[in-house]
Amino acid sequence: MKIYTKTGDQGLTSLIGGTRVRKSHLRIEAYGTVDELNSYIGLVRDQPVNEFRKNLLQEIQDRLFTIGALLASDPDKVKKNIPDLHEADIIRLEVEMDGIDAILPPLKAFILPGGHPAVSFCHVARCVCRRAERLIIALQEESFVEPIIIKYLNRLSDYLFMLSRQMAHELKVEELSWQPRL
């Protein structure tokens, strides 16, 4: 199978269901940003500090592919066999965050991203997740989007923040508090 089809050479692409849209369409931007997030999650997963979290991070990547497939589908056409998200996927992230919260010192101030490349990668993933969430909310204003997608991404960005803190803790990296200039 060839990877190139030349069907997008005029700036159009097909949604699942066959509808052709501009590559600049908000739906394409939304699922493209989810794809970008998935790549960053892969980068976070590949950090040595996350060796024992690889399965969870791969599970998150799987859910992001599901979200991408849902977003790449024309909501007005019959859907093919596309996997879906479940409330249990959100609960899984919440349980993970509760476990992290139980071992970390309480957060008393905003923290600056950084301190170690692995931690920084996680913060970048968090920011891309928030951007994906904003784009999907904008898309929801003009077209149907499964509400659970927004809920999942909202929880995932929270999880990525908590994970960045946990990684810093495990790497013995000091969290730098934001000290606003007065």
C-alpha cells in the first residue's frame, strides 16, 4: 500500500464517511492537535522515569486514537465501527491522580514548568492537551462532538499536570514556584 494518494494535493481531505473538507477546517485542526498530543504522550512514555507507567501512557495513546477517529468522522453520516470512550476511562485518570496526590506535598503556589527535560516534555503535552480541548469546544459550537471527548481531555490535562509533579518528585527535581513581580 502506498502512503501517498495525491487526493489531498488541492488542500482537501476526507472524513470518515467520505465527506471532503478543507485541510484548514476546524475539525481537521482539532484531530490534528489530538495527534500532536499523542506524539507528545509517546515522548513522555519513552522517558526512563516512566518505565513503570508505560502501559498506562500507551492506554492513553490508544484513547487519543479513539478520539481522533471520532473527530475524523462526519457526524452527519453513519459511523463505521469506531471505538468509543467510556466513563471508566475518565475514572482511571482520576484514580491515578488520587494516587499521585496522596504522595506529593500539597501544592501551595503556581509552579513553573521545567527542572528536567522529562518534566518539561510532560508540561508541553499538558499544554497541547489544553489546546486540543479548546479547539474541540470551538468545534462543538458548530457541529456535534461527543461530550465525553471534552471531559476526557479535561481530565487528561489535569493528569498530565499531576504526572509532571510526580516525575519531578521521583527525579528529585525542585519545583520552582512562580513568584509574581509586585
